[in-house]
Amino acid sequence: MFGRLGYALDDEVWRATVSYYLRRTSHGSTLSSLVHGWVLARQKGADAWRYCEEALLADVADIQGGTTGESVHLGAMAGTIDLVERGITGLETGPEGLRVTPVSLAEIPRFTFTLCCGRHRGVRLRMLPGRLAITVPDSPEGPLAVVLPGDRKLSVAPGQERWFRL
């Protein structure tokens, strides 16, 4: 949107825009914390987890006083799962392959999970501080294309586990 309005969107403009709206948002909706968590996760902001936690607690603590029983927070809960699965892990799939740009958060120093990517089933990602392992199960498929931070392009062959520095 910035480009269409004739503005260049660099890191400085992005941070100033995020800061501007963080100071002015009332957070009257359970979705507000979710959206702010997403924005801060992509900005690599340390406050991302605080907003994610607020969104997670919306139902558990019934912060709006009685609406939880009506299931009105379903969107916030689904969005929070998405925030953790894609926002904090930085997972995106596209024509280049699987892009992984995890956000380093003290609250989640390590994670492991399994996913499907294209025709590859059971791909396992394991992140430790500063390192990432990708395991592709044996299959007749070709190598899984992976893009890491700094646009480092590589591949992991079926039946192989590779470790990378982040």
C-alpha cells in the first residue's frame, strides 16, 4: 500500500509506522492483540509474545466478561494459532519453496513441529537458538527447496536432515 501511495517502505518507515499505531490503538477487541502480535513478530519485536499471550488469554481469562460461552473469540483463537505457526516461525510457501524466517523470542527459544510442503509430507523443523534443522522423510519426490534469512537458497533431499545457522 505504501508503494501505491508513492512512499518508499524501508525499515525506518516501517518501525515509525508501527510505533505510531501502537501508541494510538485502544485494544478494545480481542483481535487487536492478535494483529499487534503479528505486526511485531514480523518486525522482530520483543513485544510480539506479550500480545500473543494477551490474545491466548482472551478466552481462558474471559477478559470481556461472559462472552466466551458464546464462542465469539473463535477468530482470535484461530488467528493466534496462525500467529504462532506462521508469524513467529516465519513460514511461507511459494514458488521458491519453503521460506523459513523465524523470530527469535526469549519466550520460545526452541520449537519442533511437522508440516506438509508441496508434495512432501512429514517435513520436520527443529529450531534451537541460532540453529535450524530440516528433515525431509524418504520419498520419491525431489529435494525440498528452502529459503532461509538473507535469501539463502538451498535444498534438503528426501531422507536427509540438514542443520543451518540462523
